[in-house]
Amino acid sequence: MSIDKPLLIDVVRLRMEELNLKQKDLAELLGTSTTRISEYLKDKRQITLEIAKRLHIDLNIDASIIL
């Protein structure tokens, strides 16, 4: 029996909660718009490589979850 890897969106939401970040705060941290963050969190847009790098660096999300 294997354990599934968590979805990136779920990990981002968890880190937002842990760090008490709102979408606006996350957008500022990652250098993007709140609209774009909303699209990422609703799985309406693919996360770009640049945002993936920032998630890894700024939110300390493991690269294996991002990729």
C-alpha cells in the first residue's frame, strides 16, 4: 500500500494557513497578482516555473511536491 503524494494546491493552502497568509499576501510574496493566485488555487491555471521556484524558496515547499 502506497501513500499518495499530496497535491501542490493543498500544500500551498496548508502553508498559507500555517503562515497566516491571505491570497493578497501570497501574491505579494511571490510577485504576482491576487487574480493569478486565485486561479492557481482553483486549479484553473498551471503554476509557472518561476512561481514553482518561488514556492520552493519562499514557502519552503519540497521540490518533489512541486514537480
